[in-house]
Amino acid sequence: MSDLSRAEIEEFWDSWLDVNRKAEASGDWRPMAEWYAEDATYGWMYSPDEHFMAVGRDQIRDWAIGIEMDGLDGWHYDYVCTVIDDRKAMVIGFWKQRSGILKDDQDPTLGEYEILGLGGSWFGLKRVLDGPDAGQVKIDWQRDWFDMPSTAHTFLQIIEAGKAPETLLKRMAVTGHDVPGHYHYDELPSTVWPPPVERGDHVTQAPARKGSA
């Protein structure tokens, strides 16, 4: 059971939403790195054999919310629902990934290009015990999920409509195992499932035994 109170988690989450809005407005997500613990991990999957993983605050700043987010100016990731588990110090935030690029400049009611399907982030929080951040609540790990086929489809729609800025085209080239933080599955420096979950700390249904009904 976590030593964080519900009030502490909610206060942290409110500050996280606030820094997200500021990052979206400025187009620079790097300041958000201060919300992560020095030894935090942050990852997601592009394909079964191409995963992203950043280990430590510096890699999160430079890679996860640096290289990976560069060129996505105007995009916004609006949290539409949040689930907090104060016993496990976990937060799940479901977000919609919208481009800020209107489908029709003459008819704003048609809305902006949006990546369909479910998207979200799963966070584990902790109280840092030592070092400069001692006593503060920080993100211990984060794992994202999103609809990759829908992402590719929306990007293609934007390109075909002639609405893709050069910065977005450059961002779309950020792929492949040569990009910092992109790993083959068997080379990942941290687990796909968050470390405490992978260890089995939170198992709620054990695998069925062979031969059981």
C-alpha cells in the first residue's frame, strides 16, 4: 500500500495538468521532465519489435518529451478521463490526441484532425526518499498506449490535404531503431509492463493451471 495520501496524489495530478497546458501553449514539453523522479522510466510501443524507452530524467527530457515531441507544435493531448488508485499510487489518464489543424479553414465546425481510438498514460507515483527531491511526489514510471494504425492514417490525411507543416513531416521521419530510445523488444532497458507490475506486486488474477476448469 502506498504512503501517499489521496490529497497528495490529486494535488500532484492538478500540477501535472497545469504543466501540460503550459507545454502545449509553448510547444516545448521539456520542462515537464521535472515532474519525473531522477530514476523514472517512460515507454510505449510502436510495433511488436520497436519500443520506445527512456530511463532517467535526462533521457525523458531529451528523448521522450524532446525528440519524440519536436515538430508537434499545436497538437494537444486533452485528458478526458482520469482514474486514481490511491492504494497503489497509480493514475491512469485517458487523452484524445488532436492536431490543432482544421479540416476546413473555411468551416471550423468540421473540427480538427484527430487520432481516433483510445489513447492514454499509466503513471506510478512515489515519494522520493533522498537527494535534492527528497520528500517530493514524482512520477516513478509512465507507460503510454495509442492506436498506431489510426495515428498513421491521420498523419496521411493531413499530408494528402496539403496541411502538413515541414516540422510535422520531419517528426514523421523520427522512426526506426537508430533513433535514440527506440529498441528491439529483447534489448529494452526497462520492462514493457511497469517494473512493479512485471514483478507481480499487483497480481489480481493468477494464471489458470493446466487442466483446471
